[in-house]
Amino acid sequence: MGTVELSLQEIGDLARRVFSENGCDAENTDALVRTIVTAERDGSHSHGLFRLPGYIASLRSGKVNGNARPKVAMKTLAIVSVDGDNGYAPLAIERGVPALADAAKKLGVAVMATTHTHHFAALWPETEAIAGQGLIGIACVCYTPLVAPAGGKKSLFGTNPISFAWPRPGRSPVVVDMATASMALGEVQIAARDGRTVPLGTGLDANGALTTDPNEILKGTLLPFGGYKGSAIALMVELLAAGAVGESFSFEAAEADIKDGGPPRGGEFMLAISPELLAGPGWAEHSEEFFRRFDAIEGARLPGSRRQHNRLSLAPRNIDATLLERIHALCN
Ligand code: NDP
């Protein structure tokens, strides 16, 4: 059906209208609009407008609280706890990150445990916000079994993304943000929608056989990236985002979920580290030498640089026309 050009302003206006007409108050709407606009701005297509129908499904079903008031508390000097009040994650994260950054700047390291939230977005906005404070940021979440452990044919892990951000004073931070599945679910869904195949190794069909058909993978299971090594990182994410935070493992989140098309309830693990306190003055220049060596290698590029390049463009973004029709139908 093709695409329609929308400016970032128009994308934000549309998202704002849809959220506010579907039970979200101004504060939650603002945080969600920022999440969607920054995803479209940076070309993170699977986490921008594409997610809007799912967000709205869970507001309409009453599973997610559109008027959430996240509560931030210090469990210890180094542990920030954010109870998301059963709302979407962006407002909870925005409320908690300043406390996390303050604690890490004072103590050298701090952890933030977010609970009772629904995360439906990319992780780079939160680690990038931590790096913007001159800190190293690490974040991960898990929700709903979609990925089989290496060697298995049954889903147990979520797509379990992990993000890492490294601050570079005076420059954009280096931000890694990746699912530990061979491909993020949203990308598999978009490939299915667009009638494209996916690389062999992305997932298994319902009979446990390898396939390149995304529709068959959506009936079966995804695989971790990188065989048993990616599987080990997915396991680590599951333990940090659920076991360490005190929220649901993916299997628990799925069992408790009403499957209304939006994200189940879960938590998020975030870690902030001060390189200034850990390595001492000179840490930034020392690391810049590493980046100079990196940049000198032909063919290599830093993670996050594609998104950072995309955000420089003020041009309209191309939005799938069928998706736009679905979104307009969500307006009252
Ligand atoms: P990609 O595989 O597209 O990219 C992963 C990382 O690798 C990015 O930091 C990317 O940077 C970098 N990268 C990609 N290509 C290269 C290259 N050629 N050289 C160097 N670096 C490269 O991401 P995924 O599909 O794994 O994940 C997509 C998103 O889905 C993530 O933002 C993740 O947070 C989100 N997600 C969210 C979930 C949730 O429950 N909320 C669940 C699963 C995923 P760049 O962006 O610059 O290309």
C-alpha cells in the first residue's frame, strides 16, 4: 500500500491525539510521545508508531494505567526503586533516572530497579540519558517467552534486549542496543507484514525446523543470536531484569498477561557507573584514543552511529500507509 510522509511534528501530534483520546493523562502522554518521536527520528521503526496499536490495546483493556504516577524511592544510598504504578515505562524511567544519576555520581555506582511497568520501546533512550550525565549506562528488560535457549525448541527467554552507553564528553555517546534474539520480534513482524523472508537461523517453525518464513517463526520460536553465547547473554538478562529486580521472569509475565496485544507487566534493570570516580581524571581522553584506533579500521562503525546520523535529518519520515490507517481508526 506504500508509505505516507509525515514530519516529526506531525508524528508527535498524531501520537498525542491517539494517547489522549484513549485514556492517557498529559504526563503519561508526553513521555510516550517523546518515546515514539525519538524512535521515528532515529529510524528505530519497530519501536515508533508501529507500537501505537499495541499501546492503545492495553489502555483500552484496562491492563495498563494511563494515569500512572510512578513512585521513586531510595532503597539504599545506591539502589533506586521505581514502582511504575502499572503504567507504561517511559514516565517511570524519566522519573527515576535523575535519582540514579545522582547516586552514581556520588557513590561511583548505582542500580535502578523498575517494577510494575509495561515496556514496549527501545532501550537506548534510557542508557543515552545516563550517558548524557557523564555516566556509563546499562539497561535490560525481559517479557514473554519468544526465544528458545540454544539447543532447545521451546521458548523460555524474552527477546531480552540489553543496552550499553559510553559517555564521550563533547560528543555523542556510543550506544549499543540489541535484542539477544537473532532478530527483534518487531523486525520479524515487519518482515511478515512486508512479505520478506528472514535469514536462516532467525527462528524455528512450530515443528522445530529452521525456516526463513517470518510467518512460520511467529507460530514457532525465535533463536538467540550467536548460538550458545547469545543464549547465555539472554539468560543473564532474564536473571537481572527479573530475578535481581524482583519482577516477573518472561514465563511468569506471559502467564499473568491477558494477551490483549500490548506488552505484559515486567521490570527493568538499570546500572549507572561513574568513569570519573572509577578510572579517575583522564578517563575520557584515554578512551578517545581507543575510539581513534577504532575509527581507523576501514569498514567498522560504532554502534548507535546509524541512529545518530538519522536524527540529523529534518526531512519527513516515511510511514507505512496501512499502519497509519489503523492508527487513525484509534481516534475517537
Ligand atoms: P540491531 O540488530 O538493529 O542493532 C543492534 C546494535 O548493533 C545497535 O546498537 C546497532 O546500532 C548496532 N549495529 C547494527 N549494525 C551494525 C554494524 N554494521 N556495525 C556496528 N554496529 C551495528 O537491533 P535489534 O534488532 O537487536 O534490536 C532493535 C531494538 O529492539 C533495540 O532498540 C531494542 O532495545 C528493542 N527491543 C525492545 C524490547 C522490549 O521488550 N522493549 C524487546 C526486544 C528488542 P545502530 O542502531 O546505530 O544501527
